[in-house]
Amino acid sequence: MKNPIASIIIFAIIGLVLGYLIFGRISGEYVDISTIFHGSSGALESFGRKLAGITKMRQNILITGGVGAIVGYVIYLIRKK
């Protein structure tokens, strides 16, 4: 890839998908994506999300996407040479 932005975006998306496949389950069932990334509307809902582990799940998925973006940039730098 000639463009670093394209490489970063592609690998970030791949990282997000892999993160969802790895961390997006509760009791063996995948949680709906909108449930994971929808903001909580109140204190009770926020507490319920923390109790269910959705906050930690979202954090892990976003970290995996960030790692994917870093990998994309490193691959761009390697192929650039």
C-alpha cells in the first residue's frame, strides 16, 4: 500500500473485528454491537453495563483496534523500504 492512512484504517478495522470476535461474548453469546458502543443514558444503566462487563468489553475491543492500527503503520513502514 502506498498510502499510510489506508493501511492504518484497514488494519484498525481488522483489529476491531477480531476484538469483537474475541471479547464480544457474554455467556457464549455475542453481544449486539449497538449495545457495546451505545452510550449509557443514566447512572443506573452505567452501573448495569459495568456489572455486565460491557465497559471492559468495549475497552478491550477498542484496544485491539488500536493495536491493529499500529500494526498497519508498522507494515506500511516495512513495505516502504
